[in-house]
Amino acid sequence: MMKSADRSSDRVCVGAIAGAFGVHGEVRLKSFCAEAQAIARYAPLYTEDGTRSFSVKLGKPIPNGFSARLGGITTRDQAEALRGTRLYADRDKLPALPDDEFYHADLIGLTVLDAGGETLGRVSSIQNHGAGDLLEIQRPGQGNALLPFTRAVVPTVDLAGGRIIADPPEGLLE
């Protein structure tokens, strides 16, 4: 599953509303789940601040997502007002992952060390532009850098220890 950081460790971002679909309150729902249709199984879905929750009924597939009905949204104006809203699911509703897979929310904030133990920075986000995940690393005093999230470059993810061990290709972080 592809998710972004959540303010609360009890919820994980599973999708976003891309705008209204039609005139009867349906939305364009973009799923960040590995199995896109699974987003409906994780309902109710919450706004980032947790002040609103929605039941979800998926409609037909549309480019980049689904048409969907969200509980309590009955007009196009209400649907359009939700444009850009990220939707979060309770972590305990999500499936357990194999040892070599991670929710993006779990990686945000981890310290990144090189193989020698020197701190490279902290994970600020995970990007994916189609060729695989990239860890965005905040490097103190040096700006941000992108690190390919592959087994060769990131051989160790220690969630319990709050760290990632990386072996970046020479010149990547210079």
C-alpha cells in the first residue's frame, strides 16, 4: 500500500478526494491502496484532523480512481468542497504486511544512517513518480535529497529502533 504520513500513528492515509463526479454528490476518489478497491473495506475513512468520517460506496472505475459515494455528501457543492482532502483509515483495519514491506506512514520521521553509522538525515516524505519509491531525506544544513527505496540502497529498515541504514551510490548525496 502506498500511503503518506499521518499525524496520528493510529491512522494511515489510504486515499484522497480529487473533486466532484456528477451532480448528485459523488466524488472522484483516488486510492493509495495496493488493491485500489480495498479502500472501501477500510471505512469509515477520516479526514486528516479526524473531525469528519465517511462511509464509502465505490461506483465505477474512472481514470485515476473511482466514482464514490461518501456518507453525508449529497450535493455536488459538498463533494467539490472536499477536493484535495486526504482520507485516513484506522491502522487496525489494514492488513498486516510481510517483513519487507512498509506503510509509508511508518517510514516518515525515521533517522537515516549510512553503513558507518553517520547520520545522513531524516525521512520527510516518500515520493513515487512511476519508477519506484524514493525516500526524501531532510539533510541538516544541506537541503533535501532523494534516495531510491530499493533493497540495494536501503538494506535495513529498523522500525523499532527508529532508523534506516542506507548504502547510497557514490556521489548521490554530494
